[in-house]
Amino acid sequence: MKSSSSASPRIATNILHYFGGQAGIAFFNIIISVVLARYMSKETFGTLTYLLALSAVLFPIADLGATGLYLKESARTREEIGHHYVRSVAVKFYGFFLTLPPLWLYLHFFQREFESYFGLICIYVVLQTIYLGTDVFFRAGEFARGWATRKILYEISYFVMTLGTLAILGWTRVLSQFVIAIIATFISLAWATVTIYRATALSWGEIKGELFRPLTLSELSALWPFALNASLYIFYYRMTAVMIEQFGSKSDVADFRVAFVVVLAALYLPKAVSWASSPRLALYDEQGDKERFRRLLRQSADINLLIAGFVTLGGALYGARLIGIAFGHKYASLSTLWMLMNITIGIFYIQQFCVDLLNYLKKEREVVRTFVLGIVVLVALNFILIPRLGSVGAAWARLIAGCIMMPINLYTLASLIGFENLHGMNLYRFAAVNLIAGIIGFLLLQVNFWLSLVVFIAAYGALLLLLKVLPENIRKSAGRFMRPFAGGA
């Protein structure tokens, strides 16, 4: 058993790597979306968004729950991580053949205009599913640096090829941009595969044994909750774009894509916290180390809540204006859509943290039940609201579904680990920080937008320190960072 002192620096380092990787993903996602939105018409951009969303809906079917199951197992039994990863790849090949019939039937009978993309969608789904499945090695093994490298490699490849084909060659067709996404995925997957092979040092005999071992009933029984969980997750987050395509317009799809890209960029931040801490929490739970489990859980929850407060409040004050500046005049009037989506950010922060932890703590069935309820609400409201309100209706549906799901998962987690372990900081002081910083930012907005933004960021950090809201481990880290400057003064 590793000591707490040795675990904490590694978790902190992994959080930084995840932050760096997620920040890179968020940056390139937004830049690529800005470039595509400016170069492509709303209709073409909406079509590309639709195809990518449709492909993403197929990821969990092809995955069959392998990534979720073997993430959990690898976090608890680190010595088997290589075998678990190879086995997860084997399961995906079974799942891929399950995706072919429904995809062809859907395109042939409902979306004939996209039937020519069938082969490319299949290739993209296979590569992306295996690419995303490398999380079994990188995340469960706490190799955050490798995870970040893999992600940044994908984003840079995608960005360079997108920029080159648009700016130099003028390729604005959906086909060319979809092929670019496939090539970028292949490049990153090739790097990840070589890295994992070298690190695990599995023999070819061991690899073949895991790849060709048939599925058993016990394995299927363990897989299905994670398969359903992942399917519901993708459906919940991605299917809205498909439904807008059906009941709204391509312009509505483009508007929703722009707002959703920004939301996803914001959601990358809390993932850094849960991905760095959840494998270690699962290990402590496996070992029965309740003291370190509770301490790490409180610290992780506090960091997650701090980020949620800062991003949500900042988004409410500055998000709509920044979207208009970044994406251009075509998207400068998304204020209502953005305000609804921005509120969901804070809800999703708490929701995602609970879901990640519950899956690692063997409560995946509870997560599935909550997702089913949320999706029923989401789909029903989308049917009602999208034809009337377009993308704004979809945002209302997502917000209401989130308001139903988040308290249920929060209560489930609290009942499991104790309400007192959901946070360690003073919530009243945290509320005061947000209130004061919000008032300062709002008042300065009447003077100058950029002045308000800069002062808001500085004021938020200063208030966290002055009111002693920061968790103890963060305060100590900040103190060590500032000590050389104080000594120099």
C-alpha cells in the first residue's frame, strides 16, 4: 500500500497533466469550430455537426461497456492493466458488428442523403472507439501525461489539417472535413498503441489470448451496465444535435453546436479532477483505507465545486459576448441560448463528478437508472420544444433534465460515502465569494468589457484567499509557489 505522502504529489501532478490536456483540447476544439464556422456556411457546418454527432451515438454500441468495466477493474488491480486493455479492444470488435445493421437501416430508410457516408462513418467509429478505449491504460494506471500527449497529438493533427485544407486548398466540403477527422484519429491511436505496447511488455501470446478469448456469460453480465451507461451518456449529450436536425433546421444545429462546444470546453476542467482522483479513490476503497478515501474525496469535491462556481459565474457575465467575438457575427445573437446552456454547466460539473465516482465505486446500475430517467425527460421535451423554439427549446430540455438528474446522483453518492464528505470548505464563504465577485464584474461591465473581465478574474482569486475558502492542500501549494517571490521582496 502506498503512503498518503507518495500518492498526493502524483495525484496533484496528474491533475495538472489532465488540466493541460483538457485545456489543449478545449483550445483546439474552439479554434477548429471557429475556423469551420467562419469558412463554412451554416448549412454545411450543420451537416458536419450532424454526421459527427451521429457517429458519436454509435461509440457506446461499438464499445459494449468495455472501457468502463476495465477502467474500474484496472484501477483496482493495477498489475492486470495490460491484459485488461487488450481484452477491452477484443470486446470492441464484437460491438462494432452490432453497429453495422442499425446504422445502415437508419441511413437507408430515414437519411438517404447521408447513405454515401456509411463506409466513412464505420471507419471513424472503429478508430474512435479503440482510441477512446486507451483510457483503460492511461487513466486507470494514472499515466496522465501519456493521456494528455495522446489527446494533444490528435487535436494538433486535426487542427493543422483543417487549417491547411480550408485556408490553403479551400476545401469546405463535408466529405473532406470528415476524412480529416478520421486521419487525425488514426495518427493519435497509432502513437497510443505503440506506447501501451512498450509499457505493458505483453507477449504476443498473451495479446492473442486476450483478443481471441470468447465472451462469457459472466463477462457479458459485468459489461451490460457499463454499455448501457455509456450509451445513455452519449445519447444524453449528443443526440440533441440529431433531434434538432430532424425537428429544427441546419441553422439551429449550427447555433447549438457553437454553444455546446463552449460547454464541452468548460466541462473538460472538472474531468481533470475526477479522472486524477477516481482511480486512487477506487484503490483506497478496494484496500478499505477509509481515512485516506474520505480526505481525498473532500479535496476533490472542493476543487470541482470551485471550478464550477468560477466558470459558471464567468460564463454568465462574459460568455455571450465572447462567443460573438470568437465565432463571428453569425453567432452574435445567442444570448438566450447561451444563458440556458451556461446554467447547465454548473449542474453538469456536479453531475459528472458524481457519475465518475459512482462508476468506480461499483454503483453503475444506479447511474444507469438516473440516466434513463433523464433521457426520457430530455427526449420528451425535445419533441415538444424543438419544433417551437429550435435550439433554445433544446437548451431548455437539457437544463430541465439536468435539474432532475443531478440531485438524484448527488443523493446516491452522499448516501454511500456520507453527506459530510461531499465538501470540506465553508459553503457560506464560497457563496460570498461568488456574490461579491459577481457584483464587481457586473458593475465594471457598464464601464468596459475587458476591464471587467480582467478585474473579475483577479477579484475571484483574491476573495478565495482572503475569505479562506481554498482547500488546505491548495492553500499550501499556493503558499509554496509564492514563497520565492515574497522572499525576494
